[in-house]
Amino acid sequence: MLRSLPLFKPALMVGALVLASAGVDSAPRTQRKQAQPLSAAAQAETPTPTVRCGDDDRLALKRDPVNGADLQFAQSDPRGYLVQLADLAVERSRLVGMAQLLSLAAQDELKEAEWASRPEASLSLSTVGASTGVSGGATHSRAEGRATLSVAGVLWDGGQRRQLIEWRKQLVEAAQAARQGQAEQIALQTVALSLDRSRYTLQLQIYRQYVRKMACLVESLDAITQFDKGRSSEWVQAQKQQQQAELALASTQDYLQSVETRLKRLVGDPLPPPGSLSAVLIRVPELAALQKDLLASPEVAQSTAQALAAQRQADALAAGQGPRLNWVLNGSAVAARGGNNSHDAAAGLQVTIPLYRPSDTPARDAARRRAEAVNLARDESLDAKNWRLMEVHDAASNSLDRARRIAELLRSSQQLRGATLQQWQQLGRRSLFDVMGAESDYYMLRIQQINALYDAQQAVALMGSMGRGVGALLR
């Protein structure tokens, strides 16, 4: 009789909706299921929601317990949290350790070049035994020992050794800049992965809310379809929407686990708790300041040092092709068997003047052209970084503008979402497809807003690493 009175149908559906939302099974629904049990085949074909309304345990991501102090630090001081993670990753990095050893090796080579300008001394010791004789005559034998001390130094070499020392100094600066650049890359990678970890953690929260919302709709429709079989298609559609939300939730969990695995390689296992990083790098620095800081970047410093080193090497090669003036001090002593000892000493100057070497001119020209090529490579690298900086700066500004626009859309979407659900529940003037469309639009806008905010922060971190470093930007 109730089915013949359409005026009572909305009231029945609303009552079932309220009961299902409250988590209470209505008596008529229970009696109906008991009165008409499904066959095994029908039960196998009938889809059932994998998550019930309000079932948070099934959606929670299992994590290891964390220290309360670490959690409070991660939530209260996001900048210090990122700096701590970056420093830990740099300390653990083998690549940074390798770059540090290469820097120390370059310093040792600089000492070698500096000490090469000092006088050199050498001592030579020898023993000689000989015998002489003639046919039918006596044979004479003798033995003697000789010691020779030689000391020599450079008085003038056209500046070759000075240029070699400057060459080594520039190589030391290049090696130190390479070490800083490697550390900066590790720090940037750590910050980027930490931001992605925070991004996917927030996305998980939104997808859990979306899944719970769709589960509530499915349970509400499950109650409604007990009284109105014509709504079965809406129930199936709601189940499909719930499964899609669960799929998005599972995919986000996979992305989060992948990011955490890569982060563990940098900072170690177990990971510290996720930080509250939704607004840690939300301000875009001025482009002029970033362009000024670009000259202080490790990559630019390394390119500059390599260019100067190539120029000093060319100057040293040219100086080595000129005259050379050395001073020499020699002394020798001879001790022979029989008491015939002798000694002598000599001191003087030695001048070396190259007259003709066909290879000098090509070698000198090759060194200078190589230095010019390194200079051009430095200028090109600096120009490319400048254009890249402007590109990333625009991307960061656009991401923040997109986040602001999405925030405005979210307010309208929230109002539409509430009005649509109310009209569907109370007035029956909206279909379930309108409700699901409004819900999907609302939650997807929230995901887009998170992505826009974190895209902007990733861009700001990248711009910081292109200048003085992401650590300096955070500090």
C-alpha cells in the first residue's frame, strides 16, 4: 500500500538514509533480508562495499611508532625539520664523501706545486772496484767509494711555477665547489622527497574522507533500495564511485611508500615522522634577488674556477717555453784504497735557452683555445641557469595563483555540495548522479589545491638550490 502512495516515498527514503547514516539497521530491512535470502550465485554477483561508513581502521596507513618529541618538532618547526633532514642526508652521502676526498687530493697537489719551488738536494753514493794488468806483468787492483751531493734551485723561470701554483689553487676551488654542489644536490633531493611525502600524506587524508563519504552514500542507497528497487542503478553507480575512490587511495599509498623508500636511502631507516610542510616555502622570492644569488651557486663557482684554471695552465705552458735560470751547488768526495782520497766542490749558474721546438706553438695555441672554450662554457651555463631560473620562478608564481583560484572554487563547490545533498535527501529534486558529481568535484579540487601548493614549494626549493642553496633559503 505504501508503494501506491508516492507522497510517502521521500519520507521513507529519508528515514532509511538517517538510519543508515547513524549506523543502525532498520527492522524492515533486516526482516526483508531474512525473508528473501539470496542464492550463492546471486551473492557472488552482487557487489558489496569494501569499506563501511565510518570504518577508519580499514583506511589507516600502518606506521611505526614515533617519538613524541620528534613528532612535536616535525609539526612545530618545519624549517628546522627540513634543515635537519638535509644535513643528515649530506652527512650520510657517499657521493659527498667522495667529493670531499677529491677536494683533499686537490689541496695536496697544491702543496706539491708550492713546495716544488724550493731548492732540491740529492745525494749519490757509489763504489767502484777495478783491476788492470798486462800480459806477463803484474796485476793492479783498486777500490774506491764516491759520494756526490748536489743542491739546485730556480732563480727565474719566466713565472712558470707561479702560474702552476695559481692553476692548482683554482683546481682546489673547483673541487671544493664540486663538493658543495654535490651536497646541495643531496639536500635538494631530500627536501623534495620530504615535500612529496607531506603532499601524499595530505592526499591520503582527503581520499580517506572521500572513501568514507561514498561508503555512507552506498549504505544510504542500500537502505533506500529495500523500499524502491528502481533505485538499484544508483546504488550500483555509488558502489562504482566508491571503488574508484578506494583505487585512488591505494595508488596514493603506493606513491607515498615509494617516496619513503627513496627517502630512507638518503636519511636512513626508520624515517622521522612526516613534517607539517604545507606552507614552509610558500613565499616566492624576488627574481632580482635570486638572479644575484645565482653567481654564488656552487655550479657557477666551479665553472669560474675551472675557467681560471685553464687560463693559468695555458700561461704556465707559455712560460715554460722561455729561458730558465737555475743555481747549482755540487760537492763530491772520493775515498780510495791506499789513502788516495780527494774531494772537490763547484757552484755556479745554469742558463737554459730553448732555441727551436716545433711543438711549442701548437701546444701553446691549444692551451689558450681550451681556456677560451671553458670560458664560453661557463658563460653558457650561467645564461642557461638564468633562463631556467626565470622559468621556475614563473612556474612557482603560476602554481600559487592556481592554488588561490582553486581556493575560491572550493568555497563555491562546498556550497554546491551541501545544497545538492540536501535537495537529494529531503526534496528528491536532485539525482544521485548530481550528488556524486558534486562530491567528486569537491574532493578533486582539494587534491588539485594540494598539488598546486606543493608544486610551488618544489619550485621555490629548486630556485634556492640554484643560488646560495636550499639550506640557506630554509635558514
